[in-house]
Amino acid sequence: MEGIKASIVGEGVESSVEFSLEEVIAHHQGKPWADMSEQEHEEELKDYALMLYSRNTGLQGDLRVSLSGGSFSRVDRRSV
């Protein structure tokens, strides 16, 4: 499971949310994930992060999102 940490910054806002890539893919609708470009993946991840943040806080507005690796455990696929 690949973890994503999204830092969310705006006027009076400095926060973050974490989620898995698999969570985003399962939530995604539209063009198949495998057919999307890297830029489209990044936009989808940022949109998902903003949706989670807004759902949890009720806040929306001019927010910027930056992505990095999350703190989820990584499992070596050979051990599964």
C-alpha cells in the first residue's frame, strides 16, 4: 500500500491529510487510471486531498496542496 501525505496551506491554514494511492484509485471515476498521464495522476491526488480536508474540516477556499510520501507501512511484495 503506497501512502501519500498531502500538505495543505492557505490563508490561516497549515494542515495535512494522509491516504493511500489505492484509496484514490478506488474513488476515481472517469478515464482509466492506467491511461492517465503523470500530471493527471498528480491533479487527481491533489483533488482527493482537498476533498478529504474539506470533508473533515468544512473549510474550502484558496488552498495549495503539495504531495510527498506518507507514513504508511510498506510491505515488500515478495513477502505477500
